Amino acid sequence: MNISLENQTAIVTGANSGIGEACARALAAAGANVVINYVTKPEVAEKIAAEINVAGAGRAIAVAADVSNEAQVEAMFVRSRAEFGTVDILVNNAGLQKDAALQDMTLDEWNLVIGINLTGQFLCARAAVREFLRRGPRPEVSCALGKIICMSSVHETIPWAGHANYAASKGGILQLMKTMAQELAPKKVRVNSIGPGAIKTPINTLAWATPEAEHELLKLIPYDRVGEPSDIGKVCVWLASDQSDYITGQTIFVDGGMTLYPGFATGG
Ligand code: NAD
């Protein structure tokens, strides 16, 4: 399948690491202009943008913004419009974990994770929808007025002891995504989620960095390999393209079968 996103612009939040970086590179390779959003390590974001520009398909710029900060999110969209004219695709990817047993979890740890993982997705989605509506249809580039892809997790459905804030943020994304999809479908905005399983990125290095840890992790993955960021990038490009034009309000789990209850594979 040859997908072209030429003349479309994508904002990818948290795009200077892991899954966000892979999505940004894949979108740019398909021809989209890409905004590499970051909140730390500007030099990494600038390097990724430079490499995309050298590759010669879509163009890229690096833009700082904390997705949990309303003013910074608004400024990121203003900057994106100034550079590329409009925004067609939002990949709501930025996220983090602050793990603790429930009895030890501080309100700050709770608020930080909900603020970035959930409120951050709301703030960016709202800004994207306002831009889609302001700009109006561009049938020459896409059937949809705009596309929003929320980076959720298998933990939008699988409970996760010791990670109440993170699991609650991903459960919240499920209903945020579905409600936005229902509300915005008549306006031709498509909203979907990707639910990654275990993907090799800095967020979970401890879970796969040693052979022993990887062996334990693989017990949860029927397909018997840990995922790579590029596994998510490919699905992101497809969800951003008209190839998936009749899909909205869905989570696509990209998890090697982690959501198939592997503990029940031999009885239960
Ligand atoms: P990562 O730590 O490599 O990347 C997270 C990115 O988000 C980083 O660039 C980080 O700087 C950015 N970020 C954090 N706070 C931010 C803020 N306030 N504003 C802007 N950016 C911010 O981790 P990753 O695995 O690539 O995670 C990306 C997304 O995928 C997250 O939403 C995560 O919950 C989700 N996810 C990852 C996995 C996995 O196994 N790696 C599984 C399920 C879901």
C-alpha cells in the first residue's frame, strides 16, 4: 500500500523519543510536514527535524511546548500555522509514568500524570479541532476535515497495579477519544486511538533491558516479541491516511496479543 500524506501537516507531541519519534519519522516519510513537539532535550528534537529535512520527503520543525500548559499548546499551534499554513493531523502522543503503590501515591504524582497524559490530550485535540474548523475542508489532500490519533495503551482496558494514575489516564483517553469521535464525525473529523502493548522505548527500559526481564515480559505477549516503535509508526500513518477513512472512534491495539488474556491460553 503506497500512502501519501503530501501537503498535509502533522503535529506529533512528545516526538523527540520512542513512539512519538517513530510516528514523526513515518509521517514525514509518507510526505507529511511534521512538527516535532518536545518539552526537554531540544537538541534531540532539532536533530530529528534536521534528519527529516535531509531525507527530503516531508519537512520538519521542532517546537517546544508542555502539553499540559494551555498557553504553550496554543502557541505551538500558532507556530505550526505560521510555518506550514494549517494542521491536518494531530498525534496526541506525549505521556509519562510516575508509579507508586496507591497508599504511597502523592497528589502531585496523580496530578502530573493526569495533567500530561489526559488533560494534555484534551488541550491539543481542542486546538486541533478549532484549527480544522477554521480552515475548512481540503478535499485535494484528504476526505476528512482532520484526523486525531490518541496514543493510548493496553492499560485503557487492562488494570495495572502500582500504576493507578497511569491506568486512569489511559482509561480516560478511551472515553475522551470515543466522545470526540461521536461529536465530531458529522464535521468529518476522525478520532481514533492506538493502544500499544510493550514497545521498546525509554519509558519501560527496565522491562526489557536484560534477557531475564525480557523473558518475563514475553510471558505476557503471545506473539513472542517485544514491539518496536516502528510497529506503531506504520499504524499511525495508516490511521492518518484516507486508507482508513471509514474508521472513527476505535482503538487499534498494537500489542502482539497482550490484550488476548495470555494467562488463559492453557486453561484458566
Ligand atoms: P518516551 O518516554 O520515550 O516518550 C515520551 C515522550 O513524551 C517524550 O518525548 C517526553 O519528553 C514527552 N513528554 C513527556 N511529558 C511531556 C509534556 N508535558 N509535554 C510534551 N511532551 C512530553 O515513551 P514512549 O514509550 O515513546 O511513550 C509515548 C506514548 O506511548 C505515551 O503516551 C505512552 O503512555 C504510550 N505507550 C507506550 C508504551 C510502551 O511500551 N513504550 C505502551 C503503551 C503506551
